[in-house]
Amino acid sequence: MANIGETRQAVVEFLKKTLNVEEVKVIKAAKVDDGWEAEAEVYEQNSFLKSVGLPTKVQDRNIYAVKLSDSLEVESYERQGHPALTE
């Protein structure tokens, strides 16, 4: 069975690879009946400015929820706090 440190590391590695970001900060990790639930803070390039091709260093702070199995396989992830994306 995985411990909280291993869970944190799995979340960091997954989000860095999936989102192509340099820094991921796990801000919550909790053992649940069927695995782990975690939340992580990620700074990403502003998606609107990126879509219109403007060079910028503006970054958005996003929170991602990640659900992992007992064996630390990522089962789901989603960005939190964006009503248009979560409805």
C-alpha cells in the first residue's frame, strides 16, 4: 500500500508530464476507501493569450483534483474552479 509521500510524488510526476509544466505543488492528499484523492496547485501559461499567439509571461494559478487507485494509478483528474469547464 502506498503512503502519502509516494502519492504526492505520483501526482507531481503525472501533472508535470500531462500539463507540460515545471512546477506542481500538492496542497491536499487524503486516503479514501478505494485509493487517494489529491489537489495540486499549478501555474500555467494564460490560455487565452496563448490561443491568440501573444508572447507573455502571464501565468494562471489553477487547482487540479486528482484521483488515484491504491496502486497509485491515476484514475481521473480535472481542473477546479472553472464553471464553464465543470458544468
